Amino acid sequence: MFDSDDLDVTEDFLSRAYARMRIGSSTPQASRAHIRRDTMPSVSVDELDLNFDMSYAATPLGKICLCIMHEGTIRNHVFDGVRDSFGPGDLVMIAPPDMPYAGEVCAARYNITMLDPELLGQVIATGDEPEGGPVRLTGHRPHSPAAARHLKHTIIHLRDHVLADPDVAREPLIASVGAQLLAASVLAAFPNSARTDPTAQDRADSHSATLRRAVAYIDDHADQPITVADIAAAAHVTVRALQYAFRRHLDTTPLAYLRRARLTHAHRELRTADLAEGVTVGHIAARWGFHHPGRFAALYRDTFGTSPSRTLRG
């Protein structure tokens, strides 16, 4: 939490929380800033309320930085030849991770979500990196209103149901699943450099031996925060080939199979748990990466035909 009406103190905080920057205001005597940050590895979600007009000029963030406007405006936002203004309801990428940026905040309340660029590669790594380097976003606005809405829902869900509870956010599998979901939603929302269609080599690699290696790796590492890129590396293929193999042979995705494997482990743990030790459904679900009790219960019931609480009671 940060709260101050001292412009110098606010500048120092923003420089430490985001990137080195200079800020200014025509009303420094009335410049209250209130900021809340929730964080987990590779991801932070901030809510900012600046009740004054503030200019800013910042060095590159080194992270993918997304902004959801709640109230007020950000005007004359510029980076690398782009100039734009944002108002309530807009979702934008502030700037590429390696670009400086500048603009003006006008009495605004907004959300800033930052994630490590490497997360994009973890969910869509190709194994044969394109000529342009790692996967990157190629536009600062989502390609459609529907894509923007989906990403907003993902960010708000992450903020309210994962990061809002420190005990939940500290669970390694929940943090891993949440970060991968956010990265996948970002890639689905923004134009990017990734090539997702399988090549001829990917199709040739999507044979049953690839599937067997991937399934074995998932079964052996379901208790660890693994990514799609990890699974593809273990199977010695690209992520495209891996996804094609699961679709071709099992009519599912690697992440869906991983979720099913973790659900099976949770089922076994519920069956063998000792109620006298104070074990709860919520504890077991969180340990296996399921942070939402209601959704876990619904998925469990669809899969095993009973409730997790009934299984726990024997």
C-alpha cells in the first residue's frame, strides 16, 4: 500500500515500483496518490488512484505493462512513434518492455498489471525461435472488444480470487497456473509475433511416441509448477507439435491433461486424508493448483460423480 500527497515521495515510489521516471504537476499542493499492489512471482497487479493531473516520462519497464482505465483519462501517451489517449473502459499495453514512454494522467483511477515477458514464451514457445527473437506483442491495443473483455475478466479474477488471499497466492501451483492463464490471455488479446499453426515438421513430430513422453512427464511432475514449454522440451518437440499431438490423439490440450492429472492427485489425497489432522477440501485443492472452491467442486463432481467433501468424509 502507498498513500502520499507529497509529489517528491510519489515520484520516488513510482520510480522504484515501475521504472525510473520524472513526474510533475501544476497543483503540487494537492497531489494525493493512493496505490495498492498485489504480487506473486512474475506478475503484479496494482490499483492506482491519482486525484490530480500528473505528467510523466519513464525509462523502459523491462516488463509487459497493461493498463485498464476505470475513471479519468491518460492523454498524449507516447512511445516509439505511437501517440494515443485512454479513457474509462480502455485496455492498452503501456509500451513494449524495451521502450521509454511519456504522457499525462488526468485525475485517473486505473489498473496496472505487469508480467515478465518470458511468460509469453512459456505458454507458446516454438522451440525454433523466430528471426525477430522471443515472442512479443506487436500492437498496443487488443485486436477486438471481445478479446479485451476476456483479458479484463482474467486480470480481475486474478486480482480478486488469487492475489487477494496471500495464502492462496503463495501456493506454487496456483501461482504457476495463474501466471500461465494471464500470459495466454494476453497473447489471445493482442496481436503478436508468435506463429501458432503447426508446420510440416510439427505434424510429423506429433506421433504417439511424442504423446507418451509428454504424458509421462506430466504424470511425474504434476506436483510442480511446470509450463507447456517444459512439457514440450521433455517431449523433444515444439509447443505447436505438442499441442497438435494432444489434439490429434486425445482431443484435448496439454494444459487440460495437466489439470486432469492434478485433479486425479487431489482425488487420491482426499481419499486417504485423515480428518483428525484438520485436513480440508480447500487445503488439498489449493495444493494441487485449484484456487476457486466452487469451480473445483464442480469439476470434481463432473469427473468423479461425487463431491470432494463426500470423498474426504470417506
